[in-house]
Amino acid sequence: MDDLQETLNAILNDPKQMEELTQMASGLLGGGESSMPELGGLMKSLNGPPSNTQKLLTAMEPFLKPGKREKLSRALRIAKLASVAELALQEQEGDL
């Protein structure tokens, strides 16, 4: 589980790896030009501005114990990935 989290963190924090992931996803989606705008929207949402809730939780982070900080950080990453997954699902349903 920790290896998966480390891998996800590495991908989320490295723009080059994000671009490689986008290219791989494009290939899986058929490699056409039409899939790139969809992926661009997902990448923008992944790197978009944080919500007010995320800002509040991030501001509280220095006041938490180290174990709680790790849990909060993990929860924020999971929430961001869940929002991207939701957008991807909505786009896929729109294509059907």
C-alpha cells in the first residue's frame, strides 16, 4: 500500500511523469486527437486550484501530530484522485 502511495505521489508531483501518463492514456483511448482534449481537462482538474476545504485542511496541517499529518496528506491526495475519477467517468458517460 505504501509503495502505491509513493508511486502516486511521484507521478502527481512530477510534470514529466504526468505527461507520460497522459500519452499512455491517449494510446489506450485510441490515440486519436479527440482524446487529448478530454485528457487535458482531467489534467487541469488534477493540477487545478484547491477548494476552500482543501485550503483549510492544509492550513491545519502544521498543528497536527506527525501521524495525523500523514493521514491528512493521504486523504487530500485520495480526494483529488477521486475528483479526477469522477470527471473521467462523466466524460466517458458523455461519449456513450
